Amino acid sequence: MSRTRNNIVKNCQGKSLTIGRVIKSLGLRGELWVEPYSDDSSRYEKLISVILEKPDGALLPFEVEEARIQKGLVVLKLSGVDDRTDADRLRGSFVTIGMEQIQDLDQDSYYIFELQGMEVFDAKGVYIGKVTQVDDYPSGAILVIKSETEEILLPAIKEFIVTVDTENRRLTVQLPEGLPSYPIKGMG
């Protein structure tokens, strides 16, 4: 493994972000069709390096030679993947990047990993629970908030999200009418 490839692995050992999945090979030059996990496909054209996580858990670092958008998918050409046989071996791998390569988002937009694990409070400061996952649907993201007694599914829209404090890992929400009541400390 080259020095550059070792550095790629070292940089991604901490946190990384999964940005797509290899669907299949394309052509004879070792190019890969990648299903993007981002609504901004232009991010792929700026990639310098990636780590592929194979279905067996093996991590393989690569420098990106070329990336382009085609038919709504991403076509990646990675260094050292020079023919269809090499590319076919990578089918099903997740494409990840180190945190140093993530792009800034628009104001009031957040990565899923930033929201997961946040403590959730109502506008009066009453603890509701913790965000255990974020489900992404075509109609929008849904926050799954685990309270002491139940799960609350909350659409991640401005109408219900009052503030997001990523530094203090705190989310303030306005629960919509009609949602089941949430436990107030000391009840239940």
C-alpha cells in the first residue's frame, strides 16, 4: 500500500461519512456505477479520495481519478481499479469519505449524523427524549425520538424544529397537536 493510501486510511479511521454504494461496474476501464446517498451529486466531482467498505467489512482506500454524473448515478474511476474484473470485486461496497472532505451545508440543513443522539427538549425546556435515528423518505426526513416510554416520530421540518444546537447536542422542538403526549419528568 502506498504512503498516500496509508494516509487515506488513517484520516478515515475516526469518523467517516457514507456517501453511496457501488451498484456495478461500467465498461472495461474499471469504472464503477455508484448510487449516491446525497441530494447534491456535484459533491462527488470534488472527491480526492474514498474508502470502500466491502460487504465483508474490509476497508479499501482509493484515490479518485475521475467522477461524473450520468443517468442520475455517479460514475467513479478509482486509481488501481483498471478493468472490469477489478471493478466487479467492489460491487456492493459502501463509498465513504473522511470528515475532512464533507462539504458545508446550507443554513438550517444538517447531516443525519449530526442529529443522531441529540437530546430533545420542548420550547419550555422540558426533556422529551433522544434522537435515536433519522429516517430519510422522499417526502422528507423523520426524526425518531425515544422517550422514557415511547417513540415519537417527528417530521424534520421548520414548523416543528425550533433550534438545533450541534455544539451542545441539543434539539428544541414544538410538537404538533395530535402526537401522543410525551412523558414529563416524574410522570409515568
